[in-house]
Amino acid sequence: MPDYKEMYFALYREVTKVIEQLQEIQQKTEEMYIQSEDRLILFEDKKEK
């Protein structure tokens, strides 16, 4: 009989690793954007008008 508990924990560990990798990539790209000199403004703040 398959060890469902071990299967679940293995899946959980791997999914957690992937989520952490995606978060790191997102942070890196956000930092790249913030440091960029030619940032694209997609939404205008209507309060400033």
C-alpha cells in the first residue's frame, strides 16, 4: 500500500520550494524595476491632479 502521508509531505516540500523560488524571483525583478531609470507608469494617481 502506498505511503500517502510520505507522498503528501514530499509534495508539500516541493511545492513550498517552488513558491519560495517564485517569491525570490518576484523580489529580484521588483528591485530591478525600482532601480531602473526609465520606469513605465501604468496608472496615474488622480489625487495629484
